[in-house]
Amino acid sequence: MVHIYTRKEVKQRRMKYQVFAGMFDFVAILVGIAVIIACIILMNALVQFILRDGAVSFAKLWGLFMDALIIPE
């Protein structure tokens, strides 16, 4: 048998879905903020790594370059 909803029941069901949608939006915003913060932390770590590693790599390359230019006796 088909159940016929009253206007009050329809309004209550709609309100439940609206509350659920609002809660889902709020949770999604919190997750998005957490992802953005994690990306910022990872980018900062990457930049720091590149700066530290770049100095060491450039020093080694400079040493190889200087060794190639100097003619041994």
C-alpha cells in the first residue's frame, strides 16, 4: 500500500536532509582546511630540503668543475 505523506511529514523530512547537508558541508570544510594545512607543511619541508640540498650539491659540482680546470703537474 502506498503511503501518502502529509505536508508536515514532508517538511520534517526536508528539514532532516537540510540538517544532514549542512553537517556534511561543515565537515567537508574542516577536511579541506586540514588538507590545505598539510599541503603548506609539505611545501615548506620541500623548500627547506631543496635549500639545504642545493648548497651541498652546488658545492660538489663546483669542486668537480674546479678539479677539471686545474691542470695537474
